[in-house]
Amino acid sequence: MYELKYHKATSVADAVAILGDAEDGKVIAGGQTLVPTMKQHLAAPSDLIDIRALAELQGVCIKGDALVVGAATRHADVALHTDVRTHIPALARLAAGIGDPAVRAMGTIGGSLANNDPSACYPAAALALNATIITDRREVDADAFFAGMFATDLDEDEIITSVRFPIPEKAAYAKFPNPASRYAMVGVFVAVLDGDVRVAVTGAGEDGVFCHKGLEAALAARFTSAAVDGVDVSEEELMSDLHGSAAYRAQLIKVMAKRAVIAAG
Amino acid sequence: MSRVKLTVNGQTVSREVPDNTLLSQFLREDLRLTGTHVGCDTSQCGACLVHVDGRAIKACTTLAVSLDGADVTTIEGVANGDDLHPMQTAFNTHHGLQCGFCTPGMVMAGIDIVTRYQAMGQPLTEAAIREELEGNLCRCTGYHNIVKAIADAAQTMSGAAKAAQ
Ligand SMILES: Cc1cc2nc3c(=O)[nH]c(=O)nc-3n(C[C@H](O)[C@H](O)[C@H](O)COP(=O)(O)OP(=O)(O)OC[C@H]3O[C@@H](n4cnc5c(N)ncnc54)[C@H](O)[C@@H]3O)c2cc1C
Ligand code: FES
Ligand code: FES
């Protein structure tokens, strides 16, 4: 790993100020993506600004008819939190299925969304649940937040502070994990919100997470696993790599969508 | 460079280290606690698991400076003098190791798994142990004896926890 200067931020405002002064600064939360990337010399920030322990970024609460999760809340804590398990059990299960226990003990929701790995789990939940990403300066709808592989609408020095999830009538996430990395080969998050059906697909799109309009229309008409059969899932714009071809991923999208619909009940 | 002050296996340690020092390097190279192994470059093998403030984490995926003030337990700190920890005894009894490279991480994971399930009041089934070991790779044993060892230690550890109450 290259040399760097470490800073422990005392507040979000402090972190933004240090970021502004740094030559090539980056915030670090759980470090479960950033540290491996730095070890492989794929990232070489001059300064790291640690926001993991900031009190203003922790915890889960219910606000009105939504569930709000602090950006530095770790996967293991989302998985076990009573409010998450009661109101959006699909989100608790998704968090419980990320990587392995040691990754979940450190990794955070804010880090996952900011990183927007095309095979990550949380982006699918945020998109399907029509979440709002709250930052130090504004609020962004999930639809406008994800901007292609490893890209988001965040400014260079912008920090996610929390994520607001509307509470769905029904929701479930089905993931086919890559047996080596545990990331999604394909993951499908299905949600019914105010009568609308939203279906977000991760692990498959060449541009990262996306909503599948065909599946949404079919499931809006009939919310059954059989409704998925009639949908044409094209392999165009899907990833092909050593783990699987685009055609294989297209097939997996249908299988995961069915499993999610059955789990959502 | 930054000064890092930690409690490691009950003792306060303080060292001046470069900011890019990983916890695994800090333990192995600065403190000479070489029981924490490094088996991969990709945060996937779990050989480096240690407990930090009660959670099992990957020492190779954490910067030492970021843990200033934390309480760290490594494999060197789990036995009580010459008395092995019940998890270590169970690995011995069930032949839960061959070359031993993954073993420090497996033992630290095993203790963490049993402790978490006891705290949640959930039964630790064989399937749960296998699922929980997702992040610990072993290239020799075939896992069966590791799973048996953890299940056995869970019994001993729950007896010890009840006796302590
Ligand atoms: C072995 C392994 C298996 C994994 N398996 C999965 C899996 O199955 N599914 C899955 O979804 N993920 C998986 N992950 C990734 C894991 O979930 C990471 O924890 C997560 O992607 C990043 O969160 P972090 O807090 O660790 O972020 P960091 O690594 O600290 O940061 C990641 C990026 O986000 C930025 N960032 C962090 N927090 C913020 C914030 N609040 N605002 C703005 N930018 C921010 C950082 O600057 C950096 O660019 C795995 C990781 C490992 C090592
Ligand atoms: S050495 Fe830490 S996970 Fe492999
Ligand atoms: S005993 Fe050899 S790697 Fe596990």
C-alpha cells in the first residue's frame, strides 16, 4: 500500500473540510472495499478521512412512514436491528447475506452505496425500495443516484449521512452468490410500494444496478412467480465475464426474480 | 507516522507506525505476535481474524491507526496460561487442523460464532456453523472436523457460561 496521511474526522463537517484541503483525499468507513483496493494499488489516496465512528452517522430509526439508516451503520447491525427486522425484513436478510461475518462486522451501508459495485447488494435494495440517499448537502432519489459501474451522482467531497427507505407492503431479495467472492452473480430485489412493483437487478448489468421494466409490468399485473415466465429478459447490456455469460445471467435474473416473488409472499 | 496505542491481549502497547500499516502488519512485525496469519491479498481467507472490541474482524483489512484505543485479542491471548481455551482443546480433540495455517483464524472465528449465538440465544446448528465459516478458508481438513470442533466447543463454552452465572 502506498503512503498516506490518516485523519480521524470529528464531525461530518470536519470530514468535508479535510477532504477539501487534501490533494487526493478519500473518506474511509468500514474499509472493506477501500483497503483491499489500496492493497492492490488500484487506489492511492494521499489522505484518508475516517468517518466510521462518527455518532451522527450511526443507527437505525423510524421517521414517519420510513426507515432511516445512518450511513456508517454496519451490515451486522442492520441485520440484527429490531426496527429493520420488523418493518423491512428483506433488508435485514440482505445485510445478513453480505460477504462473511467479518466483512459484516466492519462494512457500512454508506460505503456500499457510494462504491456502487456492479455486484453489490445494497444498491438493489435502495433502487427497488425507491430510497432517498441523504448527504451532507442534499437528498437524492435512488433513481438519480446510481450512475453506472462504480459511479454515483455524489460530488468528489460529498458524504452520505443516511438512507431513507419507504416501508414496502412486500419485499424480498434473492441472490445467487458467486461461490468465491460472495458478491451477487445476480441478485434481484422485488418490492411492492403503494401498489407499484419495483424490480432491481444487481450483478448483471453492464452499467451496474438497474430496474427491469418488463418484470415490473408483468408483476404489477399479477404478483406471482408464474408471471415471470412470460417475461423476455434480454441478454443485451448484461455482463459477460469468467463467472458467467450474459445469457447465463439473463436466465439467472428470471430464476432470482421468481425466488424473490415467492419469498415476498 | 502516527502513534497507535492499543490493548492487546490485556496489555497496553504503544508504537509509532506509518499510517498505512495494516493491523496484521502491526501485530506480526511490530509486536512479533506471529500467530495472526496472512493467507491472501484479497480479504477472503480469514487466516488473519482477530477480535477488536468484541467483534471478529480481518486484521489484513484494517489500518492499525484507525483502531487507536481499541481492545484487541489475538490467538496468543485466548488460552489461560497453560490451559487451552475450550475452542483450542476441541480443535485438538477433533483433529480440526492439518497444516495449521488457517487454524488461528478458525479458532478466533469459532469463539466469535459461539459467543454471538449464545448472546442471541439462538441454537448453533451444524448448518449455521458452516454458513458462519463462509469467510474462513482451509485447504487441508475438508472442514468436517473444524465444524465438529466448533459444535463441541459450543457445548463446553455454554456450560462455562452457565456456571459463571
Ligand atoms: C470478502 C468480501 C466479500 C464481500 N461480499 C459482499 C457481498 O456479498 N455483497 C456486497 O454488497 N458487498 C460485499 N462486500 C463489500 C462490503 O459490503 C463493503 O463493506 C462495502 O461495499 C463498502 O463499505 P465500507 O464501509 O467497507 O466502505 P469503504 O471500503 O470504507 O469505502 C468504500 C468507498 O465508499 C466511499 N465511502 C464510504 N463511506 C462513504 C460515505 N458515507 N459517503 C461517501 N462515500 C463513502 C469511500 O471513500 C470509498 O470510495 C464484500 C467485501 C469483501 C472484502
Ligand atoms: S489474510 Fe486477511 S483475509 Fe486473508
Ligand atoms: S489446516 Fe491447513 S489450511 Fe487449514
